[in-house]
Amino acid sequence: MEKIEKKRLEALRKAMDEHDIDCCIINSTDPHQSEIPPAHWRGREWLTGFKSENGTNGIAVITKDHAYVWTDNRFFIQARQQLEGTGFEMMPLDGPEAVDLIDWVSKHLEAGKTVGIDGMTFSVSEAQDMELKFTENEIGLRTDFPQFDFIWTDRPARPLNKLFVHDEAIVGENVDSKIRRVLEQVEKASADCILISALDDIAWITNLRTAGDISFSPMFVSYLYLNTQGKRVLFIDEEKITEEVKKHLDLYNIEVLPYDKVKEFVGKLPKEERLMIDPTLTAIGVYDHIDCQTVFGGEGVAKLKSVKNECMLTHWRTAMEKDGVALVKFFKWIDEEYPKGQLTEMSLSRKLRELRLADPDCVDESFAAILGWNGHGAIVHYEPSDETDVPVAGPGLLLVDSGGQYKQGTTDITRTIVLGGEPTAEQKHDFTLVLKGHIALSKAIFPKGTRGAQLDILARQYLWNEGKAYYHGTGHGVGFFINCHEGPVQIRMNEIPVPLEPGMVMSNEPGIYIEDKYGIRCENMLAVELWKSNEFGDFYRFRNLTLFPFDLNLIEWEIITPEEKKWLEDYHREVYDRLSPLLSEEEANWLSNQCIIHNA
């Protein structure tokens, strides 16, 4: 049977022809450059069939004769499988066979042809970069082609979920304080005002959240305008405002205007006003309406948000304990149910969600659980579905990457366990190489000014020494009851020019993936903290936040050093000491057996 995506592709090509568009480029985001956009803006997934609950990184390119989706190495296997029969083919964004998207378009379009994009889903930086390169090849760029307005007849509406106030006793800072710090950066850039488009920045500044606008992240669709004269405007659909939220906004003198009024508003700002925008986060469709002076900047808002205060870090301990309890119940349940032969990936996913959401402070998962049995574990961002579900039976490795959105903090953890007997020597060896890298990064001591790229090798070294590798980042920033993936700090091979600072929280997740056989990943969350200050300056270290043991049955003890063994013993002791008082006697006994290192 022909896939529906082929008909959708035909409809798009017809719309392109009617609007004199020779090539259409569609990305995977919304007017706020969200990693996981609301359903209303997930048109690229609808069109191509390459999709997941957690969102997929992909850019579609459609011409009269070609249809491709560019994606990165995390999704290569998934994209090839999901695009089969849709009329689309996969193109690699990275890796040894990477194809530059703009170069490809430039080579396959003749001079005088036109590329069309929806300007509300491409940032200023992206659109300007495309325009520059296309102009060099005498190709035109139009930003007024909202392709899904023409072909997506049953498109989901914009979300209208109610907002709620995030308790400032948990946050540790009020809205006035955050706005003052943001405007200090605006004034340093000689600007008068700022338009903030990024939804995580807006949620952080306003101490407001919602459930349902964006899957797994309690952010809400909006824009925020602030100026140095005290004007504060939140552009949002008014149906989302409760009486509690209205009082909160009134307390901080924040005016509410309809979401769709933002373009009109920026178009009427005084011409002499200097408006700061972040060109990587602001849609070109908004930027084109600005009639005053613009100052490119604003990335400092994300930096402010990335440094957590002591109140947040204290509450995060509670979130980790809550999460650890849910994980003990989950993995203990697996041990009990696995011999019955009734488990599947989907049943595991449902159970894990149920256990997390049993806590009233858990608003949602922080992403759809990545839960892969054997070969599925080798698909880095695999999510089980009714179509891909397999029994969890027989011997093998189970990879579980999951997290929760607790009001006390966001969690993200990956554990790989063996089921059905002894692991193979290859599995144990690979797991131990990954774990050694995880421990090395956890134990790092580094001076002030160190960036993530300078630490990344610590996690990869043992794999590289044997000619093995993983190609995703080693660590990403984690938000405080906002995004699980938070910028700007990262630990990865490519340079991100943001130094690590005390209060930043990030993941530590090296892995290895053997296609069609198994995947292994070990992930904890880390907080940067001051270690010591001396005549050489300030030195930092990491503090582990996550509370759950590693599978000791997967360790090849012969290549574990005494220092690494001590780290494991200390870590497992902390896990048991923190979690056991919160568990039943039976659960505490199970945890004790997982934490004790026998005959290593």
C-alpha cells in the first residue's frame, strides 16, 4: 500500500508550482526555534514520516525531481527506516559522507530559480546565510512561503494550555531580579529593549510554566518584550491566562497582548529605539517587520539561565531522590517480571512513565523514554512504538534513557543492564570502556575558563584507544524544570566557546553502538562546583547529582583501576544511603544487592 507521505509530497509540489517556487526547504522547528515544537509546527514530520515523540533533527529539501531529508548521525538508522516508501531519501548532515545542504541546492538549481521557506520557522541567521550563498549562485530566496497553510488541512491548532506559577520558594529568585539582570545585558550592548523569542528563556524569566504546549517541556508559546523604561509585554493567547497567573503578571507589571500582535508591535516601535534580538532564535518572519534599529545579541539570557543558584541545586537533590525511588521500583519490577516472558519495550515504557508520574511533583517525563532491547539499543534516539515494539526476552542488553520533569528539577539518566544470563565478553568489555570514560569525566578537575570541548576526550579516550567511537555529544546542559537539553554549555568534540561555571548542570553520557546487536550508554547528571582557589586561580570539579547504581554484572573488573573501583564504591554508597530511607524494606534490600561490589 502506498504511503500517505507520497500524496502529501505531490500536494506540496503542486503548491510550489502554483506559487512559483522551484525548491522548498522545510526545517523541524517553530517560530521560537524550539527543539521539540508543538504539534502545530511539526509539519516536516507530517510531510516526511520521519518523526518521534522527542522530535527529530531534520531539514527537508523538495524540488521538482528530488526529495531529501538531511539529518545527523543520531538518526541515520531511524531515518532510513522511516523514509522508505515515502518519496524521500536521507542525506547525512555530518560524518564522513556529509553533504552540505546549501551547496547541494546551489548545484541542483539553475540561475534564476527560487527557493521558498516559511519565514516564521527559520531564524534570522539561517535565512541570511542562505540568502547570501544563494545570491552568489543567482538563486532567489523567498521567506513568504508558509507551505503547510496550503496542504495541511487537518493541522493541529496552536496549543491553549493554562499556565501556572512555578513556586519562587523553589526557584530562589523573583521575576524582578531576573528582568533586572537581563536588562543589564541589554544596556551593556547599548540597546534600549529586547524581544525574547526562546520559550525556555521566557519561562525562566517569568517563573511561569504549563503542561502540554510542548511535549515533555513545561514551556508555553509566547514572546516577551522588555525595555529599560519599565515596559514589559508578554505576547500570548489570552485563553492560557488563569486568575492566579494574572495576579502574578500584575505583581510584576507585565502587560499581556495577543500572541499574533508581536509583528505589529515591533513594527510600531520608535525608529530611534535600539531593539536587541538573538539572530539565532528570532524568526526572520518577525525580523522583517522590525522598523527600528536592531542590535544582535541576547545570547547572554541563556547563559544567565544556565547558572543555577543554591536554592535550585538544593531542590534538585529532592528531585533526584524522587527519581531514584521511581527507578528502583522500575528496575526491581523488571527483575521480577522478566522471567515470566511477558515484557515488551512498550510495556516497559508505559510502566516507567506510570511510576514517575505517581509522584505528584512530577508533571511529565522530560522526554519520551529511549528504551531499546538488543539491536534497538544501537539506535541512539530509538523510541519504542506499536510498530517497532519487540519482546524483551532471551539474553541481551537493555538500554534505558529517561527522565522526569519535577517541580524541584529536571532529571536525565541512562542505564544499560544485562538480562537473561551472563553478558558476552564483548558486551562486558564495551560497557567497561564506556564506564571508564564516564568515571574519568566525573572525576575531572579543571581551571576556571575551561570549555566542554577541552574535557570531552576524557570520556572518549578508552574507546578511541581501541579504534571505537560514538559521534553524539558527551554532555548537554540541563534546565531547571524547563528543557532537558539546555544551552549554551555542552561537552562535545566541536568547540562551544562557553566556559563551564559553578552552578551549571549537565549530562555525562558516553556510549557505544553496535548496529543490530546492542547499544550501551552510561549517563549521570553533574553540577559544576568550586574545588579550590590558590595562587594559580580557581579550580572546579563535578558533583554527581543522579542516584541509581550501574549494573555491576557488566563490568570487566580486570581493566578497572583501584581508583575507578573506589569511585564506584563511593558512588553506590551514596546512592544507597540517600535512597534507602525512602524505600520499603524489600526495595531497600534489592537496592543493596545492586550497590554492593562482590569479589571484584
